[in-house]
Amino acid sequence: MGDSMKLRDVRRDPRIAVHSPTLEPPKEDPTAWPGDAKMAGSVVEIAAPPDSPHVDAGFFRIDITEVVLTYVGTPADHLVIESWHAGRGYQRRTRA
């Protein structure tokens, strides 16, 4: 929306983070846990598509700087954390 608080906020500070819902792993079957995901970066405002009726809405692309996936490993005795960071690249870690 053209004059929304969120649009004003992101124009003021373009950093963003998107996080999946955090659910507890099922006690009876931890491997059934869908895991957890996070993405971070910043938005860059771009021109509205020429055929858009919403020219005042604000259009953006996301420059991703970090992605993290966390899930229960196989066997279900450890946690797996996979991540990608713009400065470090891909990493895979486990935690008991």
C-alpha cells in the first residue's frame, strides 16, 4: 500500500529478516519436525512494472545475505544447521 507504515519503514531501513514459524519437534517422532528456516538481507526499491495499476505501492527486490536451515538429523540424535552467508559461503554444522 502506497502510504503504509511498513512501506515507510522499509524505505527508511531496508534490512529485512524472514523467519518460518518455530514449531516444537514432535516428542514421539522428532524426524517429523519440518525444521526451521531464516533468510536475511536488504531490499532495493525498483521501478513499478509498466502495466501495474499499483505504481505507488512500492516494488522491491531482495539482496539475500544469509540463509539458515535447521532440522533434526538422521538418526534423530542431533540437530543439523545448514547455512549460507554472503561472506562465508555454505556451512553445515551438527549439534548433539
